[in-house]
Amino acid sequence: MPSVFTRIINRELPARIFHETDRVIVIADHRPKDAVHLLIMPKTEYANFQSTPPEVLAELDATVKLVADKLGIAEHYRVVINNGYGQEVDHVHYHFLSNRGADKLKFL
């Protein structure tokens, strides 16, 4: 069965999309833990960080920088990646959090 994130990517479930390319999507977390709480994930479903190919991780890393730049907070954010432990959805994703930049959140 596809993950909830795959269902969002396939537009079967709603989400607030901040950024999207052919291979990556960035959405608002539905239970935010900070003023900015975005989820950065590949559109291809990988169960966790360990099973994700290095080139996909590199693209996710580049997206982190892009998001920080778009929000004007390149020096003030944190990224959390769970791998099994603490992971609620079996689809690799990065949590991008900051207490700054919420005024620049513009969803597609």
C-alpha cells in the first residue's frame, strides 16, 4: 500500500505544497512543531534514509538549501531525519524547521 506521502504526491490527499520539481516535493507538516515546519521528500518512495540512493539524498540536500534561500533563513534552520526510530511514515523525508521565515511561506 502506498504511503500517505505517495498519496499526497499522486494528489489523492490534500497538502499545502511549498515547492515541487519532477523528483522532489516540499509540503507543510500537518502537525507543525515550529513557525516553519516543512517536509522535503523524493517523489519516489524509499522506506527510510538507509535505503535511499546517494544521488536522491544529494537532491534532497540541495532542496534544503533552496528552501532556506527562498525563506531568507540560510543561517537559521534545522533539519531532522528519522530512520526507523521516530519515523511515522515509511517514505524518507526531511523535517525542515525554523522559528523564522514564516512570513515568506507561499504555497502553490
